[in-house]
Amino acid sequence: MTSLRARAVTGGILWAVAIIVLGLAGLSSYLTSQTQARFVEVLETRHAQAVVAVSNNSSSTQDLVRAIGDLAYQVPNSGQYWQVESDEGAIFASPSLVEARLPRPRSQNQGFIRREIAGPGEQGLLAISQWVTVKDGSMWHVQVASSLESFEEEQVILRNTLLTAFAFVSFVGVLGALTQVAVVLQPLNKLRQDVSGRWEQEDGLEVESYPIEVAPLVNDINTLMERNRDIMRRSRRQAADLAHAIKTPSAIMRNELENLDLGGAEVQEAIDALDRLDAQLKRSFARMRADGTDATVGVATDVDTSLGRMQRAFTALARNEGKSFSAAYEQNLRVRMDQSDFEEVMGNLLDNAMKWSASEVRLEASEAADGKIKITIADDGPGIPKEEITKATQSGQRLDTSMPGTGLGLAIAHDLVHAYGGKILLSKDEKLGGLAIHMRLPFASAKRAD
Amino acid sequence: MRILIAEDEPVLAGQLKKTLSSEGLTVDVAVDGAEAQYLGETEPYDVIVLDLGLPIRDGLTVLKNLRSGGNDTAILILTARNDWTDRVDGLDAGADDYLTKPFHMAELSARVRAMIRRKAGKSTPVFTKDAVTFDTRTNQVMVDGIPMNLTSQEIAVLSYLFHNSGRLVSRAELSEHIYEHDGDRDSNTIAVFVNRLRKKLGSDLIETVRGRGYVIKAAT
């Protein structure tokens, strides 16, 4: 669908063009008729002047020239002409006509005749002519003509002036339309930015800060975000409940089988099958969790709060094993991950590091230059050979079966980190000599002060 | 050594009790959170194995209540949930260790023994006093390298005294730590067990402080 801005701008421009074209046509037609009327009026005045002159001085051209004293009639081909003819055929004309003569209308109409004729040098002229009877009873055909050139020039100037004025009006109008569109659409732009910003946060959008036309949409978005979070929470809880319901019976079966095993019964195949069942369950739940994050919206976790919890927990676990655990992290970091997912990643990786370390595990978290959250977990264990690193992140690939576990920890962490658009890299730790796990996790903007 | 198992699944609780009892530990079972908290507050347990998914009062609340009441018994949490958040919640609330279901019974008893040992400030699993050695992993007692045959009550008394070596332990305390909650506690029988231990392991292993109790001095 076309954008609202494009629709508003196109609509505004089309409307403006229609108004401008109509306005231009109307105004132009009115001003042309006004100019024409004024031109004719001037010509009629000249004709009246000529008629008066003929009435008083019909004897000779010289007398008439003197009587019709306008200088424009003296200059050859000036564009202003008069011509007087007696009913007997004598013709008197203004010196501006030189040798040329104005054609007499074919019509024998005694009244006022106005027509366009060709003058000297194919000049376009507007001519007014009339038969008048003077005091001595003689009839005279009095004709004045004026070049249309000046009229046309005036028309061109008028048209140009109008076009310039309307172009300016159009420009201002389009600017105005764009500004208006921007102002009108501003709440929608704000909504878009807010939605993409708040998507990362727990808070809903503030309905009061939007115009009433947009408020219902904002409400709907809030409901949608809340529903999305609800669905995620519910499915997580169901998965956890299911895991809980299956694991206790599984533990009972395992104990019974182990007792039978100790008693010399042939139960190894059953124990293996139970191992596969447990591993499959763990993998499936981990997969459900990672897949569920695709629909996760509006989540963010305070890294220092969460790592504080992990630090206390793993310090206790490290003490149990006579190892040391240290954590250094910047304050006020926020990661765009659900807290339980973040802790799942950290728990699995720290548990692995603790299991493999000889005596020491270190955790560091800081904000990277590109704004991501950088977390490193390093241990002083045997590490992973380069060629095994890819295999290590694959689900269920146990590199060393001498340690207890399902070999899923690293794969679970890997899947979750990727599901959130983060990155996880394995290398040898330069300081401790064991495995170093480097993560880059998406940054979440600061929580709103309210 | 007395252990409280707080587990609502009766079959699993029975299996746990059977395994730990067979290792010379005295085991009580609580089937819900309220009972677990009551027993934890009133009985002197050496370790509490606490399932987080208990009815009536969940394990995490029980753990927090015990810790806020000043109880510092070693607590091992059991969880069937996959979430690390659950485990971290438990450890952060003061649990000493965790185990996720399904677990190997051998792992659980090893963890429990390690917790008892740590509480006693001991890092190795074998106690030694002169010619006598006591292996907490197998409950094997040897004198000059010769294995001795002890009853489970004798092992329970010896184990408690070794884990508290250097400290005077009263008869009442001993009986509290070797008899079950609803068992028949007769502190006179303690004297009988101690006498038998002296006969089997030598008379100078356990010293009697008349009218006050017993002590194993300077065990390593």
C-alpha cells in the first residue's frame, strides 16, 4: 500500500495543480478581456476625435492632420492610423500610413464597425470605422486603426507576470503541503520509532502521548505486545511443567534400574535407553526455548543484576570444588534477552567452565565499541583443540565422555545466543591457557526512568 | 549424621532414604514444604536435600525461610526444571549445592557426603586417628590396615564423632544425630555403642568426659 506521506503529498500537489490551473485560466481570461476593453476604449476615443475633426475640417488633409494632432499619426508606420473618405471618393489619411491605405469594410452598414485588418507591412490592426454626416450634408467614412502589436505585447507581459506569480504560489504551496504532511504524520513517525525502541523494553507505549486518532492503534500495539509476552511465558511454563512431570518418574526408573544392575540383572540396555530419553528431552526443551525466542518482544535483562546472582551461585559452587571463580562486569549494562534465557546461557557455560577448569574460572562483561555487550568466560582447563571447536557447539556432541553430562551445555548456549542475534566464539585463553568463550549479545537501551 | 529429604514423590523419597540409610546416614522424609520447614527448624540435621517443587510451600520459600531464621544447615537443592534460573535462585538464596533430576543416586550420595565433610572443615574423604582410618565414601573402618566389621549404629556414632573431631559431643547431641525424628531415642544406648567401638577400635580412640560426653581428639 502506498505510504501515507506519498498519498498526502500527491493528493496535496494534485489539488494545488488543479486550483492553480483553474485560477490561472480564470485570472488570465479576465485580465485579457480587461486589457482588450481598454484597448478598444482608447481606439473609440481616437475615432471620436477623428469624427470631430472631420466635422470641423473636412476640406483638406492638412486641416485634418492639424486637427487630429496626435504625434503618433505623424510618424510613418507608427501603428496609429486614421483614414477619412468622402462619399465622392476623396481619401485623406494620416501621414503615418505614408502611401498605404486602409481597406474599407465591404459592408455598407452605416453604423459602427470594428474589425481586424492588415495594415502597412502586414501589420495586424484593429480598425473602427463609421459613416458620418457632417453639417453641410456630405457623408464621410471615418476609420481609425491601431496596431495589435502593443496589445499582444501587453498580453505576453501579463501572462508572464501571472505565470511567475503562480509558480511562486505553487512553490510556497508545495512547501506548505510538505510541512503540513510532516506535522500531521509526526505522531505516526513517533509511534514507529517508539514501537521499534520499546520492542526491546518491558514497558508498553504511553497512550496519552499520541493524538486521539492514533490512540486506539497504540492501545492495540500494547495489547499485542503483552499478549506476545504472555504466550511466551505460558509456553515456557508448560514446557517446564512437562519437564518436571517427566523427570521425577525418570529419576525413579533410573534408581530402580541401577539397583537391579547392582544386583546383577541385565539392565544395561534399559539404562542406555533411559539415558537417550533424558538427553532427548533435554535437547527438545532447549530447542523449544531457542525457537520461542523468535517471538520474544519487549524483553531486556540487567546484566549486573543477573551476573551478580550468577556470581554468588558460582562462587558457592566453586568453593565446593576448591576452585576459584571471579567476575568483573561494568554496571548498568542491559542485554536484549529474556532474563531466564540469559541465565540459561551463562549457567550452561559457567557450569562447563567450572567442570573443566583445573582451579580457576573468570568472567568478564563490558560494552564493546559497537554497542554490543561483550562477555568472556575463561578457564584454566585443557581447552578445546582448534579442529574440534565447530563440533563442540553442535547439539549432543560430547568431545570427552569421561566427564558426566549430556554434552548439551555449549550447544544450548550457542543456539540461544544465535536466536537472539548474538555471536559466540571459542578460542584458547591467553592468560589462563584453557578455553575462552567470547560472546557478543544484543544491547538493550536504558530502561525508562518511570 | 542426620539427613532430611524433602521430596513429595513417595517412590523417589523412598529410594533416597534407602540409599542414604544403607550408607549409615539417618534419614527423615518430609513430603511437603511446610513439614520440611518445620523439621528443618526443629531438628539438628547435618544436610537437607530439598526438592524445589514441593507442595504447600515451594522449596525455594522453605530455603529462604530457613536461612532467614538463621539456620545454616548444608542444603542440597533438587530441581526437575531445566532452567538455570531455578538453580541460581536456589544457590542465591543460600543453598550449598544443586542436583538436577534425573540424577544418579551415587552422585547424590557423593554430594551429600562432600557437604557433610565440608561442614566439618575437611577436604579429604578419609579420617585418620592413630591406627584407625574411616573412609566416608565407603564407611570402611580399618585398624592398622585391617578392615573392621561395624554395625550401622556404630558407624553412625563413629562418623559423627570423626566429623566433629576435637569438639566435645554430648550424648543428647549424638542421639539427635543418629536417630530418626520419630525413632526411639534412648541416650543410654549411646554408651553401649561407644563401648563396642572401643572394644573393636581400641580404647583410646574415643575419650569420655564424665557427665558431659565424648570426643575424638586430633583426628586428621
